[in-house]
Amino acid sequence: MTAQDWAANDPTVFDDPEVFIDREAYIAQFRPVEQPGSEVNFPPIANGLDYLLSVIGSLIDDEERVSARDLKYAVLHLQAAAEVLLKYRLQQEHWTLVFADPGKARKEELADGSLASCTPAQTVDRLRRIVGLPIGDKDAAALTKLAKTRNALQHYGLTDRARAVEARTAEVLDFLVRFLDEQLLPALSDEDRQRSTQDMRTIRGGLSRMQGFVTRRMQRLRAELEPHRNRTVVCPHCDQWALVVADGDSKCRFCTVRTDTIDYVLRGDTGSNATFRRCPGCDDHTLVSGVLTAAAPDVPVDLCFSCGKTFPARKNCLRCNRRFQPHDFETVCAVCLTDRVAKEDQ
């Protein structure tokens, strides 16, 4: 509960002779839904904005003062906002699309809220394939990670690093603000758009502060990360270019989470096709293929999570399908190439 909420709901504060607060004038500053005794009226966009305001209220404080409980409810409310807003856009396309099985959709179930709705992953997939929205892989991956974090919190409990959660939250919040601007707010009536103006101003301001925190921290880490660019990768926990792969101790300098080979590969299911095998340098089975590093973010390499060495990415031979190390633009391995040349000479 914020200090403003506490003051509005605790009448004793207005009885303190040293506190000069006009209760009626103070409460009059609140949004209609915050007024004591107000009716429950949350249409989809207003509902999504209200969730986002809760997220902002939980996280815009100084990073040292954001509690684990703040982060917990920020995640829960951010996921709720994402589901409300994304499914509302699906419903605008056609009301059956929000059902888990559109072929069995019934309007009365939509009206009374008893429907079995589509999953977050299905929602994003339908928005991309059916509605044709240009939701990029990075945004889709961020939404997937948020849904997994929310499920862990809601059903199993969660242990995670605060900075990782905050960074992921800022990424999804940024996407939802863009989604509102491009897909939802333009379709509102002038009156409804005017009502949302102040909420959006508050949300944008909070997002800027959150993004500023991430930017400032990465700037502070720049000198520390610079010597290790050739073995620095995107951290699968916070999505920052701050995971330094080191000999037996690969740790993200942003969120401080340690990541081993298996963890890195498994968490790559939201966008990476990485696999791992035996390293030709140290002989450990910890060489991850197809990794992008800060030194060359567009050039995949093979990176060992034991010795930290990188090797040019291997390819599959088009003839025998064995992996080989090309020296230039070869598409077949040396063995197959030699075999073909030998047959041509016969």
C-alpha cells in the first residue's frame, strides 16, 4: 500500500492535530476507481491501464528500496495487464479468438466470463498469424518469460534475483506501452482517449525511470565488461549483454546470477537454437554452438563454458551431415570433398 493509499484509508491520520490535511480535497485528487465507495467498472483498456499503474507504483522507487513483495505483485499485475490487453485486441479481430478452442466458442460464456480462454502463448501466436501484428521474436520471448515467471509465483513459488526480474519487467512494460499506442488507444473514442491520457503519462514516466535504472547500471558495468567482450553473452535471466563466460564460474555482472552450460542451453528455448558438445580446447563437454557474443553480436561462434574460449561456428556437412570447421564458405567437410575429388579423377 502506498503512502497515498494509507492516508486515504486510515481516518486517524486526519485526526492528528499536527497533520493539516483536508480529507475531501485530498481524496478528490484520486482517480474515480480509487474513490472510497466507487463502483467496480473496469472495461478492458481501463483494466489493463490500472494493472500497469500498479506495476509502476511497485517499481519506480529507488532500486535499493524495492522489496521482494513489490516485485512479486509487479510480476503478477504485469502479466494480468498483458493478458487483458492482448486478448482484447484478439477480441476486436473476432470474439471467438479468445477461446482456447474457437470452434466451440459460445457468446454467453464470453459474456459471463466462464470461458476457457487461450493461453498467453496462443494469444501471441494468434496475434501474429491471424491478426498479422508485427510482434518481434524478442518481444514474444519477453512475454513468454513473464508468463513463466508469473506461473511460478502463482503456483509453485519463485526464487530469482531482483535485478533480473526488474529488467524483464521493464522490457515487457515497454512492449505494452507500444502496443497500446499502436493497437488500442487510436481506436478509442475521444472521451475514452482523454480519460487514459493521465494514466499513460504516469506509466510512461515510470517506464522511463525503470529503463533509466537499467541503462545507468549497464553504463557503470561498461569498463568491467569491455575486456571480456569476446566471451560476454546475453544473460538468459535478465536479457542484458552482461553474462561473462569464465573458467567454471560464468556470472552475469548485471543481475549476478551464475549460469552453467545446461542452464544456458535450456533457457534458450525462447529464441536460441544453441546446443553443446565437447570442447576441442579443454575437452570438457561444455562447448555451446551458435552463440552470439558482445564482440560480434551478428556472428555465431562456438563458446566453451569451461575454458571460456571461442571457436568459429561449425557447420553440418551437406553430404554426410557430420559437423566440420569451414575455412571459408565450404558446404561439405574435407573428407567428403577429398572423396568426391578422388572419384572425379578415376
